Amino acid sequence: MSFFLCVSLAGMQGLAGRQGPPGGPTLAPLRISEIDSVSGTQLKTGFLHVGADLYSDDDGITFKSVPVEVAGQPYILTADSDKGLTGASALTFTVNIYLHIYI
């Protein structure tokens, strides 16, 4: 399974998800931590743009286009070597604020 994961602070794009905690939007900077792949492969984060690496373990594959709705947003670079993984917890991570996740 190959995919990229993008998080968005924009709030109005994409499908509406579960209601977040009470209160207004936070201005705290996003922190993505405890990123773990079931394979143990080292994963990293970046900011989504044309030319950005698609995978954490293959610098030769880059994004040729990026939808305007997610351009500039933080994303998790998964591993090309993990593309055969299946299961509900192939990738886990923690964030410090409420946000939308695009897969």
C-alpha cells in the first residue's frame, strides 16, 4: 500500500469529520510526533509542494503536482519499502491539535 498523509489546518476543505473539542481554533504550531511504521522504517515529515520527496527512503520520486487545497501543508513521508503493508495500524502518529487528515 503506497500513500501519503497530509494534515491540514485550513479546517474548511475536505469532508467534515467528527466535531472537535469545545473552544475556538488554536494558534499553537502543529507538532507531529511518535511517528511509527509497523515495519520500523524511519519516517519523516515535510511540507507538501511540487518537487517534494514522496517517500522517506527514496529521494528519486517526487510530487509532480499538488492539489491547491493541500499545497504547503505538513505531511508524513511514508516509506516506499512499506508499500506492501496492510492492516489498520500500518502507521501511527500523534498530533497536538485538532486537524483534518488527508490520505
